[in-house]
Amino acid sequence: MHNLLAIETSGEACSAALCSDGDCMELLESEPRRHSELILPMIDRLLAEAGIKRSALDAVAFGRGPGSFTGVRIATAVAQGIGYGLDKPVVPVSTLQALAQGAFRQAGARAVLAALDARMDELYWGAFTLQDGLMQPDGEELVVAPSEVPKPDSQNWTAAGSGWYAWEEILRQRLGGNIGAILPDSACHARDVATVAAGMLAESSDYPVFEAMPVYLRNRVTHRKS
């Protein structure tokens, strides 16, 4: 895979990454309400700085969720648009998996409990372990109350994501000695979306645009009124 573009807008950070023959450039801005106006100029800037035309892209990857409903839809729409226009594969990458991949890149974590604050007293939750340099799921991704997250069988897991910032006390009570380091400020980055996507593309290039869909894990975004 020579030229891979990755997009991530599922959280407060908006980022795009361009990986060309193993070298990655990333742009990131923390502007939660400006993702829709930031992401396309970021992509254009990356391509211009790399001297690569859009037509030279081999594939597009995006953070498919879970996360902000609006943010996930933005990344999906942009990736689909580029994929349709270029007739290239579009790879949906779990934001929780990319978050875990970032914990490995930044802290060398090999077993990660990724948690994103899902509001409404819930978490988006996933467990991931390192296999051949890539974080792979160890069970299903969930939307779950902090007091009900699954307990891992082993110890020394690294905790990553905004869910740990919001619910650390309850999660510590629930998981006790299973947790080693906590990285509560870690966020999903486009460069980690790209890393996961590259691994997926090494297995198969069959990622048609029409199958590039968001994953919300739940369908309601606010409390129901009583």
C-alpha cells in the first residue's frame, strides 16, 4: 500500500494522516465543533505538502466509531466521497481499536482497555491485545455502564481514553488489580487509524465504498423524557 489517507473526527480532536511508503504525516486540531470545516482543508494540505495528487491515493481509511454521532458521520461521508470519486477501497476502522493502537505507539502498551465517554452514564468499551504489532480485539465492543464493564482474565492492562477520565473511580473499583497504567488523556488519532487500516489491507483489499458504514453501538443520543 503506497499512499493511504486516514480521517478521524469521532472525538474532540479532528485529524488527518497521509502514509506514503511507510512514512506518515498527520495534522490534528482540537476544535470539537469545527470538524466539518477543518477536515477537507487538512487533507488538501497533507497532499500538497507530500506532493501527491488525490488520484494517486490507493485507499482511504476512517474512524467508523463509536464516538460522537456527528463526528462519525462526518468522517464516513468524507471517506465515502473520496472513495467514490477515485474508485478506491474505503476501510472502516474501529475508533476503540485505533485508540488502543495509539496506546501502543505512545506508551508501548500491549494489552489495552479502551474506554470512551458515551454520555448518559455509559462508556464505549473494548479490550485489545497486541499481535504482530497491531492491536486486535479481545471480545466485542460494547456500550455499557462503568460499573458493569467486563473484567479481564489477566492483570496489567493499560487503560486508555476519555472514559477513564470521566469514570476512573468507578472503573478502579470494578477492575481493581487488573489495571496498570492509565492514559486518560489519550485520544484517537488518524495516524493510528492508518496503521490499523494498513494491517487490514494487507489481509484483503476488498473494502468497497458501499460497505463503509458508521458504527454507533447505540441508536439514542439523549435521555428519553419521562
